[in-house]
Amino acid sequence: MDRADRWVVGFLAGGVALILLGILLVALFTRVPLSHLEITAQGAQILRQAGVPVQAARDWPGAYRVTPQASDAAFSSTATLYFPSGKTVQLPRRDVLLWVYRG
């Protein structure tokens, strides 16, 4: 490879790296709109302690329903839930039984 080829390869590799970095940054700061969540009893306890209203799920014994406005993207073991009242609560993803997305 001559010098010009190395410049072209470097330029293309840098462009691909910047595109991937941009996708990662957008994904980290994006909030996913939710209709409701079905959660376990442990998750319901965490949300009650934070002052968030939680209801027993009518169609799923042992599960509870909560209606957050949005959640962060699924890159970690915890889900940050954003509620219309302005509260933000972190909940372990293992406590979420069902995600129902809005949209």
C-alpha cells in the first residue's frame, strides 16, 4: 500500500468510527415511550418507596402495573423510569415482567 491508500483507509476507518460513536451517543440519551409496565412485587416495593402509584395487575396474578412516561435504552442492568409527575426511579430490569411500548 502506498501513502495515498493509507490516507484513504484511515479516513474511511475514522468515518466509520465516528458514525458508530454517534449511534451509541444517541442510543444512550434516547428515552423510549412506554404505555405501561408489568413488574414483580420487589419492583412494586421500590416504586412505592419512591412515591409512585402502583396497581395490582388484573390479568396477571402476582404482578403489578405501573405507567411511566418513558424509559432509557436497554444498555444496563437497571432501567431508569421517567414519570409524568417528574419523578425518576431506577428499577432493576429483572423486576420488569412485561414492557408495553407506546407508539
